[in-house]
Amino acid sequence: MSSTPAANPLRFGIAVLSLCLAAVAQALAQPSTPPEKARRLEALLPDGSTVLVRRYADFNADGVRDAVVVAHRRDRADDPRTLVIAFGHPAGGYTLSLRSDTAIPEVATGGAAARDGFDELQVLRNTFTISRYGGSSVQHSERWQFRFQDGDWFLIGERLSTGGNRVRCPTLSPRTEARADETCVGYTVDSNFVTGRQQITHLFDGEATRNAVVRRALPKKALVRLAEFSPQPWAPFP
């Protein structure tokens, strides 16, 4: 005859206790979701994370200091890293504006030129920039600029710089062609996605250094939202 819960209460109790313990263990294994508001900035970071870099500015023009943070896990300093932006309150505390696990360059993108592809986080008035540096015989750096406008965060500018003894500079006009006694040693591409303008500057080295500048219009496109932004692998400028 098979046993029933009524006939074997001890076995039934052990089974119920095992299920409860399994449920508790599963809940503890899942990382908790950070709150949307907190008195302390650190409380808005992902569970188990600490601050790698933090900067302050008034991003939403309300007269109160806001914060932008790059965080990493306490048990490892490399990927993944999280970008956290929080708006300050007049009475203290913060409200989460944005959290991104894709906006910060990965460590490995630094290549031989840098141990870490993530270079720095800077504030420029009411905007902030994320920078990457890397390469080997050809070094490259990228800087992306973001601003809060129309209730969201957008990529508004980009600077791409390339240099080194094996750099190949794009020929965009007769001004950007190297003369007989010159070598192109680098170039910089500045793009303003708000105005739709781009400036490409070539640096030539010879008997004297020379800069050649080309300005042009960019195709009209919608601004990229920071929530959807992810640094793409470096590639030479076309």
C-alpha cells in the first residue's frame, strides 16, 4: 500500500521543507534589482558593484548637481562595466535617469597600446564624454559626447583620432594628399550630429608640420539614444 501525507506526516513535512529551502536558495541566487530612487548614489549601482569613476554636473538644468558613474563588480575590475546616470534632488538623494551595460568600452579593445580600452569619463558643461584608447602600430582614440534633451539621453558628438607609423590617411581632396617631402602621421574626424557637420583634419610631417582640413555635411539621421549606444570595433576612416 502506498503511503499518503496523512499516513506519513514526517515524510510530507520534510518534502515541504525541502521545497521551501529550494525556493529561498533560488531567490538568493538572483541579483536584486537596484532601486529607482535612493539617498546615496551607491545604492543605485548594480548589486555587488562599486564606483570606478564618478563625475558631477547639472545635466537637466534644474540647478541641482547630478551624477554620472562608471561602476564595476567588486570581485573583478574588468567587464562588464555599467554606466549609471542619476539626477539629484534639492533636498538630497538621487533618482535614476539611465543605466547601461553596453555604453562603456570593453577592456580588450585597448589592444597592445593600452591595458584597458576604457580611457576616461569627463564632463563638459551639461554634457559628458566617454573615451576609448587602443591599437598597436596604429593607435586610435574615440570620444563620444552625450547630452540630456527632450526627456532622453542622446549621442550628439564624436571625435575619432588615428595616428602611428603605419597609419593610412584617407584622401578626401587635393589638400589631403601628402606632398613629396611629407608623410601623413595621423588624422582626426570631428562629427557634430546636432548641426550635421563634420571636420576631418590631416597631420603631415616633413620639413615642417602641416594640417589640412576638410569640412562637409553629414547625412541627416535621427540622433542615437544613449540607451541603444554601444561602442563599435575600431575601423579606419573610409
